[in-house]
Amino acid sequence: MAGPCTSHDRLTRPATMRYGRSQPTPETLAIEARVKAAGEVLKTFPKTGPFNLTPETVRHSAEYRMAKAAYDAAFTALRAHNAARLARD
């Protein structure tokens, strides 16, 4: 019968579970690029105050609302894509 497991044993034995990051698919890269591009557009709008927030007058502008909608759509697509990949794997 084997003796108790020591911390040295845990460090020298190979791990039984191996977690690795899979390579992103071209579709994943395309969606991530859309999210990044939409985020860069949102960063161009001015921010003010101690908390660096977008002013209400800017948030109500048509340009900001279109940029925010594009970012939200891209991010939602990325979340759905990631969820589908996790369910598949």
C-alpha cells in the first residue's frame, strides 16, 4: 500500500488533466475584430468628469447611439459564438 501523498509528489507527477487554449477560428478572429473596431469608435467620443464618463449630451446624439448599437451587436455576436463553441467542445 502506498504512503500518503506529499507536496513533493504533487510537484513531480505529471498532471492528469491538461487544459490548453485552442486556436481561434477565422470566424472568431473576424468577430473579435468587429468588437475591437466598434470599441475604437466608441473611444473617440469625449469623456468628462471625475469618473471619465461620456456626457449625457453625447450619449443622446445619433452618432453615439449608432456606434453604441454597433458595439453591442458585435459583442452579443461574440458572446453567442463563444457559447456555441463551449457547448460544442
